[in-house]
Amino acid sequence: MPSAKPFSAAAGMLRSRLTSTLRHRGGDGPSRWSTPGHQVRPNGYFLNRTPPPPGQSRKWEDWELPCYVTSFLTIVILGVGLNAKPDLTLETWAHQKALERIEANKQIVAASDSE
């Protein structure tokens, strides 16, 4: 039977780490979210970006074109791929087997009637 000493040592270390982090949370000091320089209220624009002057269009950022192209191609590939996948459900397989058995029974009955 293994000794309980390593488990108790690990539990003590975990307890000390948790209590130290709990002591520091919610303190009176400044938070990185509320330090000066951060905007207190949103300015009412989408993503807090002011619109361009009238008659000018917004310039795309470097990440926008690859992101939009990749998103469009992903939707197209998934749409085509998921619609073209074979139907491998159990119900479809059972339905095909049932149709085969019905057809086989019809052939047996037709062969026995012709004799």
C-alpha cells in the first residue's frame, strides 16, 4: 500500500497556493481593468471605433480579408460536403434490407406460381 505522505504534501502545497491567491483577489489596489487610460463608458460606436468622415470608406485591417475568405470557404466546403456524404444510418440500411427481402419474396412467389 502506498504511503500517504506524498498526497498530504501535495495537498498542503495546493492549499497554500489557493489561500494565497484568494487573499490577493478582490483587494483594494488598482485593477488592470480600471487603471487610468481605459475607457470608462463605451462611446456608442461598434467596437468603439468612430466612423470615417462622410464620403470616405473604412479601410480594411490586415486580418479581415483572410478571415472573411476562410469563413466563406469553410461554409461552402461544409455545405457541399455535408450534403454529399453517404447516408449510413441504421434505419436506411434496415429499409434497404427490407426492400431486398420483399423483392426476394416476390420472386419466390412468382416462381412458384409459374410452376
